[in-house]
Amino acid sequence: MTLFITDSKNVFGKSVSEAGSYNVRILEDSEHKLTNNTFNDMAVLNYEVVDGKYAGGKILYNNIVWDKKDVELSAKRFNTLLAAIGVPDGTPIQSIEQLVEAVKNRKLNITVEWKQSDYNKKWNLEVKSYKPTDPEGSKPNGVERPSEQQMNAHRQDEIDQAANMIAHNNTFQDSLPGVDPVRDTRSFANGGFNSIDIAADDLPF
């Protein structure tokens, strides 16, 4: 009697190893948070690729901040996301936590590129744009995560550039390029702010 059938799609920890554009679903574990330093509202969206070679792969921690000091830019930032998932014009949004609940399980297309974190120096996929689902499917572009050797070379280039600036301009800087002395604002604090229950009838779309 057969115990089970092997299936490469039914595995733990499937990841996306190339940049590109992907048709994705917004996952249920996406949530509303507050930024660590400014306490601005933030949507933390997690995605699952729905088609192609990376179907089932996760793209995590897309942080979209509502900056109270620049409401116009913040509205444009979130409108771009909502337009991509097909939310009609004129839909009132009461809060970011309400928005996060409403977008769960919606599908769209995101373009991602590799970006090195200023905080821990790791390379992760960063969302660069949102569009409606691509009928032609997901399109990895072949650009994989930079290797350790590439990362070290990139870091050395930054150090050399800083040294060159100091030598030619007789100026000094407080820290090396790429080093953020302040903790990354994408980190969060005080989980007590993050839990909120929203009834399905209260969702805007």
C-alpha cells in the first residue's frame, strides 16, 4: 500500500529566488502595525505567488506606511495598491487596519527587485510596483539573490567611495555608507497596538 505520492509543490518553506513580476495573492497573515519611531500606521503585506515556476512561494514583509506628515503622498501610495486589486473609485477608506482586512486574499501583480537591508545587510525582495494581475502569468527575470562575494564587493566599493570623498573634499561623515545607526523603522514595537477586530460587514469592499 502506497504511503504517499511525492509532490514538489507540497513542501515547507518554498521561496522565490528571482526578481521579476509575479501574480500573487495577499495572505491572511498580513497585518496592521505601527512604525517603531513615529507610530505611523503601516500595512505589512505578505504575498503568495499563484502561478508559474514559483507558485506557492512567499514574498514577505511589504511595508506600506501612512505618513501623517504627507497625507497626499500616503493616499497615492495606498491608492496604487487598491487600484491594482480593482477597488472602485469613490470607495471610502476609514483606517489602515480596515484596509488590511479588506485586501486579504485579493490578487494582483507585483514587481520585485533585490534590496540589501540597511539593518541586517541581508538581501530580500522588495516590492517596487503594483499592477492588475497579468493574464500572461508571472515573469521571473533571472536575477537571483546576490552572492556573499558580490555583497562584499559592493560594500568595499561603498567604503572606497567614502574614502575618496574624504580625500578630495576634506569632509568627514558620521558613519559608513549603508550603515543605519538607527534601528530600521520597519521593525515594530508594542504588540498591544496591533490587535484589532473588524467585522466583515464593516469592510469597505
